[in-house]
Amino acid sequence: MARMIFINLPVADLARSKAFHEAIGFRNEPKFSNDQGAMMVLSDTISVMLLTHDFYSTFTTRPIGDTHRESRVLLCMSCDSREEVDQIIDKVAANGGKIDQSPKSEAEPGGPMYGRDFEDPDGHQWEPMWMDPTFAEQGAHPAETVEA
């Protein structure tokens, strides 16, 4: 079985957060959703668990941070093209998310990487990104060839 990742995010308004994530392309999994949390499927191996603050607090003794004021995590998700990045950003903007919040923009035409960012209604920071397959194969810092 492939290793799976479940990202648990505290949310202030579960219905609003669920609707937002569905609007930008996540799929709700009703088998693992109730009035305290919603499983939102991003891919076969990655799901986001949107959890009410009360329920989230049962998993940790730490206080829930204010993600509108502080960065807690940056969630980067791969896309198949630059156009898909822009489509996601357009959906985010149309559904109340804040777009292009980072101090640096990777939205450079023609570069090997293209990413934009957004904040969901709870302030969690996301970055849909595309990377040129040739660049990805080569790596950002190719190893230097050492002659024997």
C-alpha cells in the first residue's frame, strides 16, 4: 500500500471551509466526515482533514495558532501545468480566498517553476505549483561531475 498523508487543519467554520475546498477542487469523503470534521481528498494518497477547533484540540495540548497573523505551515501542491496553477488561483479568488500573499512571486513567465499562493478562509497558506519536467529531472542544483 502506498504511504498516505493526512494533513489536519483546525478550522473556525467547518461548513465554510468544506465548501471552499470543494470549490477549488478537493473532494469530500463522506465516510470520514461529520459535524466535527471533514475529510477532503486531494489525491489518492493525500487528504486534508478539516477539524473544528474543539475536535482539533483533542489531538494536542498546544494552543491553536492564529494563522491569519502567524505562519504555521506552507502547503505546496503540484499541478500538471501553469494553466492549472492559474485555474486554482482563479477558483480561490472567486470563493473568498486571499491570493498572491507571498513577498516573492514565482509567477515568472518562462521560468522552470511556476507557483502562486493563497490563504484559505482560516489563514492556512497554500501554493499550487508547476515544475518543468526536464528541470525536475535535472534538479535545482545538479551534482557536479567529479573526474577520477
